[in-house]
Amino acid sequence: MPLEFEMDNALAQSGTIVSIADILTFLGLASPTAQQTTIATASLLAAQGAVIRHLHYDPRLLLQTEFYPRMNSNPVSGEGVWETDATSAYFRNLTDAATTELQVARLPIREQDASSNSIQVWIDYDARSGTRSGSFPDSSLKVEGVDYHPNYDGVDSRGYKICKDGIFRSEGRWPGLAGSVKIRYAAGYTAEELAGTDPIIDASPIREAVIDETVRRVHKTYSRMKKRTGFGTGALSSESLGDYSYSADGALLSQLVGSGSDIMAETALKLESFVNFGAMLSS
């Protein structure tokens, strides 16, 4: 059974790591108003974006095409070749090969059955990130296991190999010229892994981080509205009858809505083991 490159139906349709229905459940809203749903949806999208920025990749299982390296990794060697067309000639410098390891942006790399061709690698030293006409021809397609291999370090619950560090190894050396490598690969976590129901891979801290940050943004929105409508914002410290009034515990409210940073320190700690530090260092 091939690995599906999409989330479950609800997540695929919403384009989010967590469904809005789950968020409303966590907020204790069985019958939300239109305003509550709108605020929760906007908060979810903002929270997911913040988590993705912190991870430096989208953790959902996706199939994408990317170009590497992102920048020239070697100084110009002084060697080169003359290239000509119908009207002009120019000298193109060549760079040395860079390294046997190539770090990609998304984690973890997922193996797929042979019929799906989920991992494909092309090398074209004059591709210019695919902008040159005729770049990355079929003849530049490399063979997995012969020319390169992902640094597989485990097997998922479906029996497919995974590469948690996001590194492709070459049997020779990867070129150092920016945009000369084209890679099509599947990476990310399944809906079951994000939910914490997979028997082998537990990526539920990512989903929990999105939920925490969504709830924080919802309460922050209502705290700015300066009236007690919709969701409560913090622990109630006092109230009175008659012309109803209330006050929320200031210290708890400050923790809840945050200090203006993208994500809370607690969220960053929860996500630490999923951040692609290798991509950060190589970019």
C-alpha cells in the first residue's frame, strides 16, 4: 500500500495541522457563534504559521520539488569553459565539488514504493535553478542507491524507511554551484503521527504546540476587546452582581496571552526536537 501524500480528509481540506473542529472542542465550545468560529479560525492559521516558522519547514506530509544548494558553497576555482551561441561567447567559471552530504529543508524524508517515484534527484551544473531552457534533462536524473541515498535511520509503521536528519548522501560529491541540484521528495508527518496514535513515530508535540498557540491567540484577541464576551481570558479573581463586572488575574493573563513574541517559551521547548537545525546552519 503506497504512502499517501496528504493528510486525512478534514485536514487536507482545511490545509491545517489541527482541524478547526478540534480547536473549538479544546475551547469548550459545543455550539460556537459565527464570531467565535471566525476568531478561532484566524487564530489557528496564525498559530500554525508561527510553528512552521519556528520549525523552518511545514511538518505535514507533502511531496515537493526544491533546488540545492541554496548558495555557492565553494570559491571560484579559476577554471572554466567557453560557451557560445549564435551571437556571442562568454566564459563560465566552474566550482569544485562541495561535500558528500546535502541537507534538505523538510523532515523527515520518507521512502515510497518504486512505482511512485517519490524521491528523484537531478544534477545539472548549468541548470540555474531550472531557469535555463532545457535544464535538468532526463539524462541528468540520478539513481537512488547508486549515485546517492537518503541517510535512512529507521522504518515507520507502514514498513517504509525514514530519514530523520534530512540528509542526502552522495557516492561522489554534491556540486557546490547554487541551483545545480533538483530534488523531488516526500517529507513530513502523517495525520496519525501528528495525533500521537502511530505506534512508532510520535509527532504529537507539534500538534499540541499548534493547539496551545491557537488558544493563546484566541484569548489574546478577546483580551483586546476589553469586554467579557465569547471566551474567558484568564482566571477570574473577582466579580460582582448588579451591573456585572469582573477582573482576571493579571499574572495568569500575562502568561496566557504572551508578551508579543511569535511563540511562547514553553512552545519552543516542546518543538525543540523537531526543529531542522541542519537546514538553518546550511542556508
